[in-house]
Amino acid sequence: MTSNVVEAMMTDDVVISACAALLSAFAAILSALAAVIGLGFIGWQIRQARKTSDFTTLQAFLKDAKDCENALMSDNLGDGRKAFIELMNFLEIYAVALNKGLVPKVSRDVIRLKLCDSLAVIQNAPKWHVVLEEAISSPETFEELQKFMTKNKCRIVALQKAQAALDAQKVDLPR
């Protein structure tokens, strides 16, 4: 009879041990699930931070571009040389950022298009060619801008042609 009691106790120990193992496995599964959900949340936060960074980059770029262009257009006192050189330095900085992959993905296309547009306008304005030549003091001057122009030559040429066509239409308009 004592052997039956011992067997019953051993069976109870096995059941308790099995239940403890099952609870331990269940707790491990819950921990893994919580970790996966936590990683998903962290990934979402990183994505949101990148979007915010992209937006901030675009805002700063567009504000700075507007400021450079306004300075060039409103230079009533001088001949615009200083404002033009500032614009060229601005374009050089963003050419570096694009060439080196420093600009977030979403902002890249907007900035590339603006740089191409500005360069097309400059190439269609002979007034600035002499100023630009005078500003180049060494082979490194506007080096990144030159690389950018080489990479985006087709786009810049297409914009030049489009701008020239628009200018021609403006001349033909009745007044």
C-alpha cells in the first residue's frame, strides 16, 4: 500500500512538474511576443522620426532657397554679384549633400529638381556667366556642383529648353 502512495505522490510530482514546465513555456512565449511588439513599435518610431527629419530638411532647404533667390532679385543697391555668389554657394552645399547621399530619400528628388531648375535658369542667363567665371578661383571651386551637373545633364538641358520655350511665349504675348 505504501508503494501506491509513493506512486501517487510521484504522479502528482510529475503533473506539477509538467504544469510548471507548461507555464514556463507559456511565459517565454508571452515574453517573445512582447519583444516582437516592442521591436515593431521601435521600428514605427524610427520611421516617424525619419519622416520628420525629411520634412525638416525640405523646410530648411526651401526657406534657404527662397532667401537666396529673394536676395538676388532684390539687390537694388549693387549689381547682384554678391547675392549670386551666395546662391552658387548654396547650390554647391546642396550638390555636396546630394552627391554624398546625405539627404533623406524623400527630400532628395525635390532638392535635385530645384538645383536642376536653378542651374538651367543660370545657364539661360548670360549675365551671370561672367560673374560665375570670376568666382571660380581654383579647380575645386564648385567642384561638387560640376559633378552634380554632369550626373543631371539631361534633366538640366530639358529644363533649359522648357524655360526658353516659356520665355519665347512670353515675348509673343499681346500686351
